[in-house]
Amino acid sequence: MIAVEKLTKKFGGHLVLDNITETIHAGEKIAIIGPSGSGKSTFLRCLNLLEQPTGGRIIFDGTDITGKGVDINKIRQQMGMVFQHFNLFPHLSILDNITLAPIQLKLMEKEEACEEALRLLRIVNLQEKADAYPGQLSGGQKQRIAIVRSLALKPKMMLFDEPTSALDPEMVGEVLEVMKGLADEGMTMAVVTHEMGFAREVATRVFFVDEGHILEQGTPVEVFEHPKHARTKEFLSKVL
Ligand SMILES: Nc1ncnc2c1ncn2[C@@H]1O[C@H](COP(=O)(O)OP(=O)(O)OP(=O)(O)O)[C@@H](O)[C@H]1O
Ligand SMILES: [Mg+2]
């Protein structure tokens, strides 16, 4: 699905991603864990070119998206991204928030976009909120809408950057449930998360990122039960 070749990213003189080569296959669920400042968000943001890599290539679904003449907006449609903060348009209803992009991008007629939005809202159990405004929703509800809004573009892959870390604890579960459902349906996912329970349960592979490297990776059992590197052990001892 996505091949990262010798990816580097510098901010000024500061090397944040150091020569990362990695492949994520269709259907994989990657949990990305690691200390604050290690480069997890930057890695994720480079995947869909929200950050321009300093060096290296990213091949998405057969296309070198770091090459010249690539329509990056088209690529981003196919790679949904959900952040810590939901970025819903406060002046638009939930239904309009979800259907805005598919209609503007002419992927669907209005009627079809609305039907699809309602179908997705039923999946996340928020169909009754279609005509509400973001300000009338809880944080967990808003984040479920943000996920639906990405899914409305029928992405091939979803990127999540700490989607639950701004939520009140009692709302974390409902968002993780939606993400589990997506994983079960076969969505390819890369998730930066501090939710180690989710990473253990849902991830097919875990990347431990440290100082701009994927220092260690493996199945959840390998990384959580049998970490090889001292840095991984130290990190896990703080978060588990
Ligand atoms: N736009 C930017 N300009 C300059 N430096 C940046 C920028 N974005 C990130 N950095 C730096 O790059 C490094 C990696 O940041 P990044 O946000 O990727 O870390 P992270 O692993 O996601 O951390 P956290 O767990 O706190 O979210 C940090 O030292 C950060 O200060
Ligand atoms: Mg981050």
C-alpha cells in the first residue's frame, strides 16, 4: 500500500526523521508508539505530504507521490487523516461537514453524498445528529464525526494521530470502538497512539519510534512482551 524509502526530514538543521525505509501492506494496522518528540507525528504527516520530506521517496499504491506532477489533493483523498483535534466546521451541520468535500470534489451528487453520510453515521451510531452542529456534540462524538468525514471520501488508507488523547477518559472507548470496527473491515491503518491496550489488541504490527528511527518493530507480542532494545523497555516501563 505504501513504501517509504530512505525518508529523511529536517526542520532547519534538526534531523527529525533519519533515513527510514519501511513498507506498510494493504490491510495492515500499524500502531506507532514512542517518546514525545521522537518523530511519530512527523512520520505520519510525511506519509500524506502534510510535511514535505527533506529526502527519500514515498510510493503510495504504486505512485511515487514525492515525484513531480503528482496531484497531492487526489492522494490525500485516498489517505484519510484524523488528528487529535477534530477541525469540524462549526458553522456547518454534521451532515454538511461530512458531505462538503465529496460534493465539492465532484465525487458524488448531493443526494448520493447525503445517503452515504447517513449510512456512515448509522455505523458510528450518530444518525440522530445529522442536523446538529459541532458545538452541540461531545468530544467523543465530534471525533467519531471526524472519522466519518474522512471515510466519506472512500480512502484506501487511514492515518490517525493520537485521535483520543484530547478526549475525556469516558469518551476514549467509543472512538476506539469505531477504529476497531474499521480495522475489522480490513482498512489499512497507521495509528500514532498512547493507548497501549488498543495497540496490543488491534495492531498487526507495532513501530517503536525513537530519535527519528523505527528503532524496533514487530507484532504486539514481540514488542510489548519481548522488547529487544533498552530504549523500548524503558519506554514501555513508563507507559504500561
Ligand atoms: N513544524 C515544525 N518546525 C520545527 N520543528 C518541528 C516541527 N514539527 C515538529 N518539529 C520537531 O520535530 C521533532 C519531532 O516532532 P513530532 O511532532 O514528530 O514528535 P512526536 O513523536 O509526534 O511527539 P509527541 O508524542 O509529543 O506528539 C520535535 O523535536 C519537534 O520539536
Ligand atoms: Mg505527535
